[in-house]
Amino acid sequence: MDAVMTTELQAVPKIRSGKVRDIYDAGDALLIVATDRISAFDVVMPTPIPDKGKVLTQMTLYWLERFGGVCPNHLITADLDEFPEAIRSDPSAEALRGRSMLVRRAEVFPVECVARGYLVGSGWLEYQATGEVCGHELPEDLSEADKLEPPIFTPATKAEEGHDENISREAAAGIVGQDTAGRLEALTLDLYRRGADIARDKGIIIADTKFEFGRYEGELILVDEVLTPDSSRFWPAEEWKPGTNPPSFDKQFVRDYLKTLDWDRKPPGPALPDDVVRKTREKYIQALTQLTGRGLT
């Protein structure tokens, strides 16, 4: 099975490489390529997960199609055959097929817009310590993985490396302005509810997620990946039970394996064995197929 660990195009300059994505300057647009890199504990592993980037891209496209009437987005096209000639004729162009998007250049807001529908992760830890999550006072005696009614908006600062840092809604307003912060909160919760309802009907709980938004020609638009297993916590609905943390549709096999090692969680990460790679790939593809009803293309 072939995997794309990194991309190197001759036709357009690379702007940066993140944990998963390579970003290229395509003139008036950006080219976003989702590789098969996988990170855990904020460290990129040296072993890729074949087709992971295709799953992330194709799931994002699924959601962009469904949310088009709710919020405009940055997508121009994800069809390689519609990319500019310079990209299509690049010697490495075929590596982009199914895992890349040509998008508008938006001015991205420096705030991660997080929606939490269940009490888990850093939210659970904060609740145990303070009874609150990012300034939201919650009822007493909640358990881990309890459903939050209504879902809450918990913004975070964006980190180039390492973990994003949770901030208050007031702090977010100080960064982007009060009016914009209010719009971002409303959109985040609206999109989360819509997505969670669709996924629940497919047997998947989206416990939480993060969105990114930007401004393009004066309009607020949705950017980056949307409701994927990398930007969200996906649980099998039949395995959800308050008081326990259900297994997730993402890199759980990778995390579980790494926890068995004597590794300090600093780069470089250890190589992943074949069975961990295979099981992780199967989980990503299962999430895509179960949610969208479409196989990997």
C-alpha cells in the first residue's frame, strides 16, 4: 500500500508543512494537501497511515457540501483535473489526487472555534478541578463523557506546535472583536449541532470538534478541515456510556501502542508496527464509509 508522507511540487512553492498538511502558494489561491502523516502526543510519527489524507479530505468535502447553505467556505475545487495547468503538469501531480483542495486565500482568524457536546478530554479535567469549562459553569456531579445540554463554545488559541490553549469567550472577543466573536460562536454551535445530528443518525457520536473561520472579500467563511476524526472526537454510538471514555474512530490504536513504550513523548517518534498501521487505517476508512455511505475514492 502506497502512502504519502510528504509532497514536493516543482510548479508551486511550498509555504509550510504542518503535522498533516502541506500548503502551497498557487497565486490567487492556496493548494492544501493532506498527507498520510499521523501525530500523537503532538509528535509526528515516522510511519504514515496509508490513505489517511484521502479520508480527511473526502470527509471534509462531504461536510462542505452539506453546510454550503449555512456558511460559505473557501473551497474552489478538489478535482485535480480542474487545478491550474502548472500544478496538473507537475511530475508529482498524481500524488495529489483525492487528497488536495484548491482554496481561496482567506484571512484566517487566530482562534480555534471549539464546540463541546460531551464532557471529555481537557474539558473533563478542567471540570474536575473547577466545576467549569472555559468559563462555563456546569451542573454538579457530571461524569466523564456525559452529554452537555446545550453544547458549549470553548475557543482556543492556535498553536503552530504543541497543544492549543483553551481561552475564555471574553479573551476570544479581545482577539477578534466582540461582534466577530459572537458570530463565530453562533456559527460554531450551529454547524456542530447539524453535523452531530447527521452523524448520530449514522451511528457516530461527535463528542467535540474544532472549526476554523476566516474572512474573504469581507465575508466570514469556513476554512480548513471540517468534522474529521483529526479535528473531532468520533465515538461509536453503541459504545457510548457516561462514566467511561469510549474508543474513538481515529488514532486510538497509535496512542495505545505508544503508551506501552518507554518513550518520553518527544521527537523523534518511534516507528509504528504493521498491525497498528493496518488497524488505524481501517478505523479512518470505517469512519468515512459509515458517515458518508461512500467508499474511499
